[in-house]
Amino acid sequence: MPRRNPPPPERTDEYSEETTAEPVVRRVDAERRYEIAVDGARAGLTAYRDRGGQRIFYHTEVDKSFARKGLASTLVEQALLDAREAGMRIVPVCPYVARFVKRHPEFAEAVDRPSPQVLHWLEAELGPQQ
């Protein structure tokens, strides 16, 4: 008798820690940030300010319920690709973004180190709440 493939696993409606959809990254110009969503829920963001031809990334966060799934890396990579494609120089003030560009030399030609002038400008731009 020929061997048959086993039936596919049954689907259930129970909550699962695993997500079924690919993460989606989008730029939200009004908020000056990129967001990553999983199954329609915002899972994280990376915030920026534009100064001339520079996109200054100063903060990245991923919600604790989505931690350890590689979402920060996906988010930052897509944000940097978008900035580079738009002809912007990348300024990594955020420690996570700074580590990311060190580990990904393909972005080196588009990165400017944060200068004291940029840091002073960013501080004034963000105000005391940041």
C-alpha cells in the first residue's frame, strides 16, 4: 500500500505566543518615527528627527510582550534602508541604532557620526521631556 502524507495539523482559535503574520514596518511622518506591527498590533518604534539631509535616530523601543523576536533589528534595518533610499544621511544617536550600523557595514557609506552640534540641536529640538 502506498505511503500517505500525514494530515496537516488542526487549526485552533486558541491564543498562541507565536505570531502568524510577518512584521510590517511603516514610516509615520506625522510622528517622525518608524513603527513595526505584528498581527496589526504596534510592537515597537524607532524615532527620528530630520536636520537638513540627515535623519537622526535617537530612540528605539520594542514592547516587552514582543521582546526577543528580532523585531528591533527588522525595524531598524527597514528604517535605515528607507532613509538611505531617500538620500538621507543616517546619524545613530540611539545606542541600538549605533550598534546596528557597527554590525552592518553595508550602511557605513551613509552614516555620519553624531557631532556635538547635532547633539546640541537634537536636545533643543526634543526639549526637556526627552
